[in-house]
Amino acid sequence: MRDYSNKADVLLGLQWGDEGKGKVVDILAERYDMASRFQGGPNAGHTLEFDGKKFVLHTIPSGIFRPQVLNLVGNGVVIDPAIFKQEIEELVAAGVDPLRNLFISKKAHLILPSHRALDAASEASKGKTKIGSTLKGIGPAYMDKTGRNGLRVGDILAPNFAERYQALLEKHQWLLRQYDFAYDIRDYQARWFEGIELLRQARVVDSENLVNQMLDQGKTVLAEGAQGTLLDIDFGTFPYVTSSNTISAGACTGLGVPPNRIGKVFGVFKAYTTRVGSGPFPTELFDDDGARIRRVGREVGATTGRDRRCGWLDLPALKYAVMVNGVTDLVMTKADVLSGFAQVKVAVEYHDGPDRLDNLPYDMNNTTALPVYRSFEPWSGDLGGLRRVEDFPAALRSYIDFIEQELQVPIRVVSLGPDRSQIVFT
Ligand code: GDP
Ligand code: IMO
Ligand code: MG
């Protein structure tokens, strides 16, 4: 009989991204043999801070700073070789030897320079209804994957790669002519091909075999999600979403790990909510509280530098995220940012007129339903130095108890600052 008892754990975002996944993976990775990305691409920006240094990873898993951990970019990821090369160079400059412990799936799709042009052209043509994409070519690259046109990392090893690149480029050039959009990819293309050269030196493998072998051997694997549940292509606030499955099921298709081999699901959420780009955000704040969250929480996009929109925690949305992911362990970040507020609020229900909704509205973009808030006693003081739950302010403990009660899942980890050392296991 095959033994499926050793399972991979998944860590993912429960909101609209930027929940602090990178920081938490960096910490948890110490306990794992492998850290792997399963979806998304360089639209992600995962920030790690330690020893006074700060890094933002886009493609490479957040286990890369742990020398004993293998890192894998899975088949569900879309890779831009130019960005990949830049990331590798930054890591090398920081004294890390990233290619030593890094594997890349042959089946991961490539983002071409012309995918970026198509992304920009599509967004420009949408005007006010634009998605607010990071313009990294994510949507067009996944379209070519599902449309069965895309190029994969494994293809770079084939002798006819240049011709296949050219054929796909010409298809894109035809598509781009349908838009009234000026673009010039020549500089980027040169850097892109340098990235392809670097990829040829990397360990490009059939990674589904590697991951399953590791699990067979009793090794531990952590899968790192990008974006967040409300940006999921199926369950997010469509069409204001990204183009991949960000939920736990995405770890199965994005790594080749079967559902009966998924163990814990760590769901990361901020003590409040942020969103970058367009789309509905019912608990968004347009007042001083929102501005203060942005300032104190340094809520600026790690990939695009755009200001993040800020608002209160949305419990119905969080409940939904817990449900579709099967979250077993919650991780709460950034409660330190709310310290010293005059009031802390949480949306606890949605009401449409007098009616309380049992579920999130089907189309959050077009709904008359509104969140109903509950106020919590605020907490104060500098929380960044706290390392034990017993030392938390009572008001923060009540906040945590309430969320656990509502979600019926324990908060196992609390992050109270950007640094690696600022973490509390409950
Ligand atoms: P990710 O995309 O989920 O990895 O998150 P990002 O890196 O895009 O954004 C999270 C930001 O919050 C980064 O700047 C982190 O350094 C920072 N951060 C993470 N956890 C905490 C925390 O508990 N408190 C504070 N103040 N900052 C945090
Ligand atoms: P991490 O992994 C926050 C948002 C974009 C835009 C929408 C679609 O750092 O949490 P895309 O470039 O995918 O076509 O953009 O999704 N978005 C993110 N927002 N964090 C991310 O990643 C994001 N990746 C994409 O702002 O609204
Ligand atoms: Mg981010």
C-alpha cells in the first residue's frame, strides 16, 4: 500500500494580498526541508527583514535565506526571466548563493516581454474599469497557458526555442495591433534573454517528482502562496482578481501534490485589511484612521510602490476565506499598527437593508449590502518587543479571542513588527 501520511503544509493569504506571507514563511521555513511557490509570479512582493536588512522577493520562495532549506518554484508559477535574474543578482550581492538550493519546474510558464505589453494595452483600453494590474504580464501569460500557446521553462532547453519564441511574439504583435497602444520591448527583450541564459544554468526539473519523493522520504514541505484569497480567479472579487488559484487547492495543481497530501493550512491575515489596485473593498476607510494605518503600517506596494488602500477587518470575508481554504492555523500580523487608535472596528456582518446576509454578496462590485461594525476596546503601547501572549494588552487578547471564536480556528502565530524576531507562537 502506498503511504500518503506525510503531508505538505500550505501558507497563504486570506485577504487581498500583502498579509505578511513572506515574513512568516521565512520564520516557519526553519522547520521545513523545502519551501515552494505554487502560483502567481512577479506580481507578488514578499518582504523579509532581519539583521537590519530588508529584501523583497517576487519569484523566489521566502525560504531562500535558510541555507538548509531547498526552495522550489513550482509549475503553477509564471516566471519572468528578466525579473528572476535581477532577484538572483540581489541575493548574490547580499552574500546568498541562491542557485545552490533552488529548483525550478520545467512546467512553469514563461512571461514574455510581449505579455507585459499586452497587459499594459489591455489595462489602457479598459480606462476607468481597469483591474489595477501590477503590469507584470501575469494575465496574458496565464491566458497563453490555458489557451495552450504558452512557452514553458523546459522549452528553453530545446534547440528550436528561439523559433518558438519568435512565433509566439508574432502572435502577440498581431494582438497588440488590435489595441491603439504604443510599446517598445527591445531593451526589455535583451535583458529577458540574459535571464533565459541564467535559467539554463539553474536546476530545471520535473518538480512534481521531486516534491512527492521528498514527501515519500518523510521530509517536510511548506507551500507558499502569493496574492490572497479575495484575489483568487474563481473565488475572489472577480473581475478585480489575479489570474491564478491563490487558494489551498492551487497548491495541489501548482506543485503536483495530491489533495490527500495536504496537511496544515496556515491562513495569514492582517489585523485590519488592505487592498492595492481597483475593485470593491467594503470596509475601506477614507478618513484619518485609514491614513494612519497607511502611515504607521507603511502600506505601500512592495512590487509597484502604489499606496495600499486601508480599512477595518472584514470578518465575513475572512470566514469565507477560512472556508474555501480549509484553514487549520491562523496567523495574525500587524496588530502593532493599530496600537494607540481611539477605536478599533471590525465588520461582523453584511446587511442588505433590514436583511442580514448569510453569505458574502455574489458580486461585491454591484451590491447594496453594507458591512455592520462592532467596536472593540483599543490597545496601546509599543508591541514590537512582546514575545509572550501573556504580555499582550488585555484589549488585544480580547480581539484575538473574538476572532478565534468567530472563525473557529486558533490563531497560532502573532506577528507584531516587520522583523524576523518579532513573532509570537501562542
Ligand atoms: P506579503 O506579500 O504577504 O509577503 O506581504 P508584503 O511583504 O507585501 O507586505 C507586508 C508588509 O508588512 C511588509 O512591509 C512587511 O515587512 C510588513 N510586516 C509584516 N508583518 C508585520 C507586522 O506584524 N507588523 C508590522 N508593522 N509590519 C509587518
Ligand atoms: P503578494 O503575493 C497585493 C493585485 C493587483 C491588482 C490585481 C491583479 O505580494 O501578496 P495582476 O498583476 O495579478 O494582474 O494584478 O491583483 N495583486 C496584488 N495585490 N499583493 C499581491 O501579491 C498582488 N498581486 C497582484 O494590485 O489589483
Ligand atoms: Mg506583497
